[in-house]
Amino acid sequence: MASLSPRGEILTDVPPFIVRRYTDPKAFLDDSYNFFLQEETSSNILLAHAMTKSSEETPAARPLTESGDPQFTLTTTDPASPSPAASPDFWLVVWTKTSDPQPLLFLSSISWKLGAYPIFLWSPKANTNIAPEERSRQMRAIVQCLNTQVQPQRVFSVFGKGALVTNFAELWKEETGFETEPEPFYDAFLTHCTKRTLKPSAYSANSSDTAPELPSGHSMHIATMDDLHSVAERCKEFADDSIYFPMTLESAEIEATMLIRKQQIWVYTVDGEAVSICAVTRTTVNVAGVTKVFTKPTSRKKGFAERLVRMVTAQLLKNKSAVVLYVGVTNDAQHVYDKIGFVGLCGKEDPDVESALELGFKGTTRGHW
């Protein structure tokens, strides 16, 4: 890449790098897309969000046909999403100041139907092993730029690779005086499953079966509006379970309606009630991101989530190279995902599994994700 988009405004020019701000997602992708594709599992959040925000059509989650095969449709930006006027989305990128600019650090500040997202951070692997002093210089530059673009109360939390988040929080406190909450909002692994690692179901006699026959009265399918009430209940329970981002039933119904209309949520039903849900909302070229898995408390320990996530993962892998998800480092759900074929969990080390951290800030206006 010989040059950067002129639509990326230079906010800081301090050799050997510059910080650019993008308010146009297409311009942001023009400059960043190929770098994201090189590490598509790791960059899933920023890439998927930018693709959704752009005016270009983006691959939708893959709904299932009656035969069990994935349908392939395209979805454009949701007309119900916040307009740029209502949600001043932007991205900041630290670039090397060279004839062939390379990205060093990415930050997004965007919103969706239910409010602001956390500040998301991402850095290519090539920039992870640099000296701490150099990383802090880059981070300080992006923190100072962010503080000129938003009110500090907007930064209710920051999420990304652990070292980046910790560095950001320290410098943000220096810059604004806003301190972090006593405990992390989220401490997680970013794991993935591929065709090679996907495991068959223990509920089937067929050693290669990933979607065995279900008991009478049970079903797994892409959710429809007939499932709205119970899907909304599961969405609310999922949010309330996080403690930090509780949701009203009205907001849960809005989210459930969006997920169903976009064909981004699957359900395991028992006698017509969706007792377990699995949402896939961050889909890029070769990677699909599972973003919400939840089972009704009274329906747990029965294998419903394992069956559902395995089936959804298997269908997605027919046309994707990997399915990714975040799971808490102390979450017992690791055992479920490990049985399905997600790697680096339950004490099994994998060099491609990253640690992620979300830190919240006191005295801020809480968004939702």
C-alpha cells in the first residue's frame, strides 16, 4: 500500500508514526482491510463492526434451510441502526510514517441500536513484541487523540488484548483522571474452532455426527418471530448475568427482534420454548463470531447448549475457515466449548488463543454490548 486514504484525517504527526481518524467506515476499510484479513480471527470485532457500518454489503450469519444446509444471503446496514448524526462513530489508527505505511494500533468508538459499544483496541501481532516504552508512546498518542474526540464519560469500558487494555487504562487515567472499576468487567480467552478441531457429538452413536437426532418435542433451528418472547427472555437473562450490563425487557425485545430479522440467532427449543440460544453477529470473509450463548437456568446441565453450538459451528464451517468466541477464564462453559472443538481451553495451551480483558471506568455513562 503506497498511500493512505485522504479521508483519514491526521490528528497527530509525531515521527516515526502518525494517528489518523476515520469517520467513514469505507475509508477505514480501504486502508485497513487487508491488514485485518491477515489476522482475521484476532481482528474479528473491529473488522466485523466496520463491515457492518460500511455501505458495502457484508456476509450475513448463515441461516439453515429445512434440509439443514446453510443458506447464503447478503445483508446491508440495518436501517434501524443509529444514523451517523445520532452516533458519531469513528476509528483511530496509529500508522508508521513511511513510504509503505503499516498499522500499529487500532481503536474504535462506535454505537449500535442499544447504545455505545466499549472502546475496542486491536494491534497486529507484528507490533506485540515491541519495547514497552514504544508501545506506550503509541498508546499515549491515541489516548490523547481520543480525549479530543469524546467526552471522558463516553469511555465506560475498554476491551481488547490484555496488555493493550492495561496500558490504555493507565494512560487514560493520567489524561482524564477517570479511574478503573475495582474488578475487570471481563477476563476472557479468544478461542476458535476449525474443521480440523471440530469434534462429533457424544450424544450420537455415529462418530462423525455433529447434529444427532433430538428427543421428542425438541428442536434446533434459526429463530423466527414465533420464538420472539422466549428469545427476548434469554437475551435479558444473558445481559443480567453479566452484572455490568443489565437490560430491560423492552431492550431485550428490541435486540431479539433485530437478531431474528437478521437471521443471526439460533435456538434449542423444548415444547416450543427457546431454552437455549446461540447468536452469530460478527461475520467476516472467512470467520464467524459466536457472540451470545445462553441457556435458561432451569434447563442447564442437559447438553442443550452443547448440541446447539456444535450444530451452528458445524454449519458455519461449511463455508468459513474458523468460528471464534470469547469465554471467561473462570467460566465453566469452557468445558462445553472444549467438547465441541474450540481450542486452548480447560488448561490446554494453544499459541493462537489470545487473552482478552475489559476494564470499566468509574463515573461514566454505561453503554451496552
